[in-house]
Amino acid sequence: MGQITALTKIKNNVKHDGFVKSPILAFYEFVKHDVRNRRGKLMTFLNLKEIPTREPVPGFKVRFIHSDNMTFAHWKIVKGASLPEHEHPHEQVTHVLEGEFELTVGNETRILTPEMGAIIPSNVPHTGRAITDCRIIDVFYPVREDYR
């Protein structure tokens, strides 16, 4: 199946009232980001290895992808690294891909392992600590302008 046909099929899986009929739409939303080529044209596909890595907090290395409305953060976190308590107006969904990560949201602390995650509401204090080396994806809504 060609790329255009595949994307058309993905787009057609959305109901008119905005609800998703197919989980493949999540993939479509994931690859629609704000990465531009040398001519400034918006690109639809990307290779994470080509996105610059940042280290906003010691031990937390990240690559950011921004869509019009969301920010995806692909983290590599070293064992023992801690994220200071903070809050922000963005909703956040955290998904652990590898490792063990201790996450405190409000007054509740859990140890997250692969295939576990958390939903962090707007303006709720949270903090975290890598128990082992970790790979985590965070999704923020709306887009994190401070991470562009």
C-alpha cells in the first residue's frame, strides 16, 4: 500500500464527531510534527536519531517532537537521576518503555515499569527518579512552547 493511500485510510478512521474508531490514528498524530526540511517545508515523517538531544536536567536526555497541539518527549534517563518537583498548565501522559521509574503525582508515589504509565493533570505537582536506566515517552497537551 502506498504512503498516500495509507495516510488516507488512517484519516478516514475518524468519526465525524471527532472520536477515534481506530488506534492507528494515534500513529498518524505521532508522525505529524513540526520538523522542517532545509527548504522550510513541513515534514510528515522523521527519524528520532536526526533530532538534536537536549539535557534540561542532569541525567535526563531528551528529543522533542512538536505537532500543532502536542509535544512528545523521548527521554533517556540515567539511573539515579532525579526530576525536581514542578508543575505546569499542560496535561501530561507518561509511558515507561524500559527501566523502573519512581513517579510522585500529588501525594501518591508509584514505581512504573515497562508498559505502565500515568496521567498527570494540569497544575498538579509531580517529581520523579530513575531507579534504573530508563526510556520514557511523555506527551504534553497543549504543546510545550518552552521546549521548542
